Amino acid sequence: MMKPLPVLTFALALAMAAPLSAIAQDDDTFVRGVAAYEDGDYEAAAEFWTPLAEDGSPEAQRNLAQLYRLGLGVERDNVRAYELYTAAAEQNSVEAQVNAAFLLLTGEGVDKNPEQAALWFARAADQGDALAQFNLGLMYEKGVGVSQDRDIARELYQLSANQGQKRALARLDEIENDLPPDGGETARRERNEQRAENDARKADAERERKRQDEDVKRVTGRAQAERDTEEKERVERARAEARTGPILIIEKVEDDPETEEDIEKADAMVDAMAKEEAGGEDEKESMKASLAAASKAPEDTPAVRRKPDNRRATGVKGNNDSMAKAPKATPTDRSRLVRIRQIKDAETAYKRGDFRTSVRLLIPLAQEGMPVAQFWLGRMFNRGEGVQLNRYEAYSLWRSAAASGSVQAATALANLSNRIGLEEMNRAESYYQSRLQRRN
């Protein structure tokens, strides 16, 4: 926060009050304007300098700016004064650079901008202007418009003092009196150590970010390779069918089915289990029979049409009856189908906007490690749907799902890393690692 600094303002006011330079020029009009100014005829001076300033003469621009700032011979106009000072400053007029910096600090004719003021002082100081060196030293000493650095302030004061600036000598004495017995060496060493520590932390954070990017690329690459393999097989099958006609391929269903048949089984089994738990001992046998019937699809039942089986029957011989009979559902099958039904219910609730129900169904499945549940729940935490928005939790869920091969989760992680900064990604990774340790 910038505080009012009387010593700083006083020094800059002296710069603004400095007399106008009568730099020798071939143009007699400029010299006549200087003579008029010294005689107190400011209107005539303005008339002489205005056309020269419009033609781009930095000296005329600077002097005319002084008239507009003070309201001498023209109506006072700080906005016009700043424009003229800036035009001359761009052409390396030292006095104009110092004056433009002052207006930026005080907000006369322009919004306050101490950072830009420091840049103008620096340009004038580089040209050897003692007052600019002193003023820039003050800004570094007090931390106005620049980061506070008393070492740089001392160097600038010394340069200004070498040219006879008494105020610079006074500030040098004041700084030396404020220094500790070791001359500030301990403070400088601690500052350098802190900078080195910050640089090391940044380097570690960058390495961790690269590692995370590699993890995402590895998962994404593996998924892409699987898709490429599937596409190659599909093309080969299409070519074979073109030569020999359609080929029936019965493949084993993976452990993530989404068929209507599985949903129907899940519904039947859930209903059967609920009735079995609610009924007495006399009803259990009939419930078991219903459960077994729900897990089968006999071909001789007219009301039930079994969809074509899509599972591979490697080395199976015999008639179609042996393949038509489905085994009774094991506890593992029942659990899997119930989980499928639960995922489907969660998605249905989500699509109709019932986020609370969706969250309630997804949480236990995500805790069990189901990638699809982790992806959906992470999405809801990322959007604040049914839960309080928490991108760390979303990152943790997607990270777990991606590690299990979920392409959707890997893509979501990549998108998230592009939206948030490096520091937030590191915090999210720390959150994920802490959750992982607690689970282990």
C-alpha cells in the first residue's frame, strides 16, 4: 500500500518548478518564444511554441506543456500538459521524462500510476540526470511503484550525490544510520537465501507438473492404442465379411456392461432380493425360485425373447440347448448387476436434475473404486451439482479413475490442468496423495 511521503513529493515538486531550458536551436521562432517567456509575455511564448510543438519539436513540446500545467498564457489544462510532456519524453527529453513521472505520481491530467512513473524516472536516470536518479532512489527506498530495495536506492543516491545533489547526500546519511552494525549483510544474505528457496520450490513444482502431464499422456496414449486396435480389428472384420459374408462372433462381455438385458436382470434380482429379505421362512423357497428364473432366459417362454448372445463360446460343443441355459446368478454376479442398476439410476437422476439422489447413489460406488462412478461424481464436484463445489475433490476422483484406465477422467484432468494455475494443481495433487494415504 502506497503511503503519502512528504520528502518524496517535495523533491518532485522542485523538478516541476525548474526553469525552462533555452536550448540553442537554428529555429529563431523557438528563441523568440524563450525571450517572450522570460519577459513574462506568456501568451506570445505560447504562440511561438505551439506550431513548433505540433511539428514534433521536443523542446517546444516540453515548454508548451509547462505553460498548460501552470496556466500561463493559456487556459490551464493538465491533460494537455501530460500529452505534451509524454510526446517530448518519448523523444528522450530528460526534463519531460521527469515531469511526466511527476504527473503520474500525483494524478494530474492522468490516472495515478507509480509503476509507469518509475519507468520514466529510470529512463531519465539512465541518461545521467541527477534529479531523476535521486527521485528513483526515493521510490526504491520507500517501495513506491517498485519493490523496496535499499541497496538499489543507495546506488542511485550515490550517483546523484556524485553530481552534487545535496538531498542525495542527506538520504545516504539517513540510510547508513538505519543500517545494523554489520552494514545489512545479514539481511542481504537472508534475502538471497529466501530467493534461492523460492526458486527451488518453483523448480520442484514444475517437475511435479511435468510428471502429472506425463501420467495423463500415458493413460490417454494407452486408451488411444486400445481404440486403434479395436478399429483395426473392425476394419479386418469388415473386409472379411466383404469376401465371405457376415461372420457371427460371440465375445465375452467385459465387466462394465450397459445392455438392456443386464438392466432387466438387475431389476429382477433387486426385486427378488428385497422380497426375500422381507418374507418369512415359508416364502424363501419361492423367492429363490423367482431369483433363479430371473437369472435365466428360457427359449421356450413365448413372452420372453432373448437377445442374441454376444459372448464368446470358445471350444464349446453340443446342441443349442446347452448354450441356451444360463447358470444361476452367483453372489458376485448379483453384486455386479446391482451396481450396474445403481449407476444407471444415478445417471437417470442426474439427467432429470435430481442431483442429490445421483450423489447419494454414486458415493458408495466411487468409494468401492468404480471408475465410471468416480468420473461422474468428480464431474458433480467440479460443477457444484448436488454438492458444494470442490475442485480438489473432483481432481482426486478423476485421478483415481484415470489411474484405472478411464479415458473420460484422463481428458477431464487435462482440461482442468489448462484452466487452473500450477500452484492450484500442486495443491490438488497433495490433496489426492493425502486421501490415497488415508485409504491405504
